[in-house]
Amino acid sequence: MAYRTRFCQQILSLKPAAIRGNASEILALAGMSAGGRGVDSTDTAASALTAAQTLARQTHAVVVVTGEVDHITDGQRTRTVAGGDPLMTRVVGTGCALSAVVAACCSLPGDRLDNAT
């Protein structure tokens, strides 16, 4: 297991409210095969939906898989948001910024799945 994946598994033990990643990252966290290239995903968000649902059930966190179409799940319910663009992979920090927005939204009162969506 790669250092980065081991480190992320340790973070999961802290019980995060939300987990946001691209498809390859979510597949890796769920223990499923992934073809990541650093922080870039070589998988589609839709291909990681089952992994996201499993990870959400295991961690009790809202899991957000981002890509051209984002999938947000709590393991039971799933929301889909379109609007991503392939050009976003060429802009440094879009995923990091989105992670911060998801975290902020999850701190709001109400349903975390709705807030993250």
C-alpha cells in the first residue's frame, strides 16, 4: 500500500464528516483498484459511485466523487450534480478549493448530504 493511501486511511480513523476526492482517490480509499496519476484521476466519477457508497457506509461520512459530473452520497442516498469541465484538471487547486467548500457546507445545520450537494 502506498504511503499516501496509508496516511489517508489513518485520517479516516478520525471520523471525518465528509470525504471529497476524484474517482481514483475514492476507489483507493475504498480499497478498490484505482489508476490514479498523482492527484489526477484516470477513472470517471460514475465508475467510483459504488466505491463511494461503500466508503460512506463504512465511515458514516458524506462522500463526494468529483469529475465532470459529481456524485454525492451518504451510502443510502445519492445526488448527482453536473457542471464540471475537463479544463478544471488544468487549473491548480480546484479540488482543494472544493474540499474546503464541502467541509464548510457540512458544518451548516441540517442534512449533510443536502448541504454538501
